[in-house]
Amino acid sequence: MISLIKIHRNINLKRMLGNLKKKIFKRIPLSYYPFKPFMHKHKCIFVHIPKNAGSSVLALFGDNNGRKHAKWYDFYESNDYFFERYVKFAIVREPLSRLKSAYNYSIQGGNQSSSDLKLKEYIEERSSDFDSFVVNVFSSDFIMEQPLFYPQYLFVFDREFNCKVDELLKYESLQQDWQKFSKKYIFPENLPWENSSQKVKKKVSVSAQSVRKVKEIYHKDFLLLGYQI
């Protein structure tokens, strides 16, 4: 009987020590995915939504370790201790404008990886310009299969449509928004403008039918991010 009690005590002690180790480990600012070194240095979490000037933010913080388009819950699941304590922010963009940018980036071959080149080929086989892309390629299935085209709200809202970041900055007024934001949280103030997809600028015509389709498929982005439908 005594030996069984000792065994149970040892098991409980091991569990307590194991839980204590986990708690201590969580408080060590290690830069494992999706955290980056600058996030621990500045006590912030940047949720990088594709095609929303994220490269400018990375350049500002001196990060050259590549882009990681992680969603809010990737940070939370990785380390809830830092998630609850760091300032969390993201940049959002008018959905049609973002779609045009993602389209331009894609038909340029993206970062020239095999997957990006395949996407370029897939789009060009089925469309000749942005309007035909919206008609023939853009769909609810397509945006969930291609990370570049994911709805923005998925990065920063939970399933009950609660925003999980502290600040949403608007792409359209980013310089002004960043000035206020950086002063509030004491971050670097001079945000550079880096956008590789702007190397090729073309005037894009969009039919009323295509606009309606974009607003329908990206409806939650328009609604939750405060853009006029």
C-alpha cells in the first residue's frame, strides 16, 4: 500500500515538473515558427497577410529571413504566453485592389518557385486579362486552394468573427496609420515602401459583373474589414 502511494506521488511530481518545464520554456523568447527575432525584440506579432505591404514592415524591422504568412492562431498555438502579451497587428486592404495585386504578382511568376510558375501557367491557360481571370478562374474553391488569394479575415478573425489582433492598419492610409501606430507602441517610424508586384503596372479594366463576383466571394472581407460593399 505504501509503495503504491509513493508511486502515485512520484507520478504526480513528474507531471508537476513537466508542466513547470513547459511554462518556463514558453517564456523563453525563441524564434521558432512562426515567431521572428524582431517580434521578441519589439514585443509584437505581425500577422503578414499576402499582398498588403508586409515586405515594407519586414524591411522596417530589418528582417530578411523570408515571408511567413502565418495566421493569428498559428502564433497562438505556437506560444500562447507571448501571444497574450505582445502587441498584435496586421495590414488589411480593399479586397478588389488586393486581388488585382495578387493577380499581377501571379502572372509575373511570383517568386519563380515551381508552385508559383505552375499557378502562372494555370491562370494564363484560362484567362487573358484580369477581367477574364475573375470570370474563368476566380472562385470560392480557388481562393481556398491558393494561399496568395486567401480571404484576409481568416488571418485575423476567429470562427466567431472576433478580431484577434490589437490593431488593423489600412493599406490605403498606411503611412498615416503607421505614424500613429508607431508612436503609440514606440516602434520605428519611417516605413519604407517595398512592393515587388508593382514592377509592372497596367491599367486594369473590370466589368460590373466581375466586381459583383469579387464582392460576393470576398463578402466577409468587405464586411469585417470595413470596406464598402
